[in-house]
Amino acid sequence: MNYLAHIYLSGFNDDIKIGNFIADFIYGNQYQKFPTDIKKGIILHRAIDTYTDSHYIFRLSKKRLFPSFRHYSSVIVDMFYDHFLAKNFNTYSDQDLNQFAESFYEILYQKMDDLPEKVHQIYPVMVKYNWLVRYQYINDLKHILRQMNKKTKFPTRLDDSVVLLIEHYDSFETEFFDFFDDIIKEQSKMLKALDIN
């Protein structure tokens, strides 16, 4: 799952959302230094990732990409699933996606002083290009993937994956819907285990 899905699956607690968002920048036991709810958000993020990586539908989507993109195929499926979540956001939320995104950007801004340096680096770009909303548009998704190429050690052509997205669009979208139904059911168990209301 990528940023939009992680934030959505955090529920309604702002600190849980923040923890879930920053989790990729927190290693090992570093999460222990954060306030309780941000810490829970980091743990929730890790639980979501573990569930996602082992899910048969996610693996099916990944398999379609693996011959061309190898171990980056997981990252690409994360992005594709955020595309489908953004595109179909009103299926899962009563809140408009633009409002949801603006609210989260403001939450993040208010807590910025306590967040990792990496978040300080990506926040302006995330807001400027409105990632959470723009995921729904294939051209913008391609642009974001192209930007990600610069962060990989070897040439990856991640943006070329959009060709496969278009070619197998209905299959990827069906897989997203089936997977997301499953993870929403699992989410309630994860939140309960962490005593998140």
C-alpha cells in the first residue's frame, strides 16, 4: 500500500495517520521515541505492509509486472492500488478526496517540527503536486513514477509500467477492489489489536 491507502486505513485519529505516513522513514526501534498514537500508527503501517505482501491478490498483481520490473514490482503495485483508491475514493469514504487530502496536509504541517527530516524534504513536493489527489490520473501517476526513477540505485524505468497498467487495466482494477475489501475487513482487527478507536 502507498501513501493514500495507508492514511485512509488509519481511521480518524490524526496521530495514527501521521505515524502510518512516516513509518517508512522510521527504522527498527526508532518508533519508540514517538508519542503513543504516532507509535501505534507506525506499528499499524508495518502490519498493513505484512498483510499486503503476503496476500494472494497482491501477489497476482505483482506477478504481472515481475518479468519487467523484478523486485520493484511491489512498489509499482502499491502505486497502482493508490491510483484505483483515488479514482474510486467516494466508494470508500463520504469525504471528498480533495478535502481528505487538504486535511491531511494540514495535519502534517502542524506536526512538522516533530517529524523526520525525510518528511520535511518530501512535504513541499507532495503538497505542490497534490500527490494524494493526482494519483487518480494516469499521466500524473506516470510522472510520479518517473520522479521515483531518480531515487533508485539502478535504471528502473518505473514509469514504463503504466503501459502494463493500461494494457491490463480491468484486471488490475478488479484485483484492487477484491484486495481492498479484504484489507478493510482486516483493518478493524488491526485497529482493535492496537486499541485504536
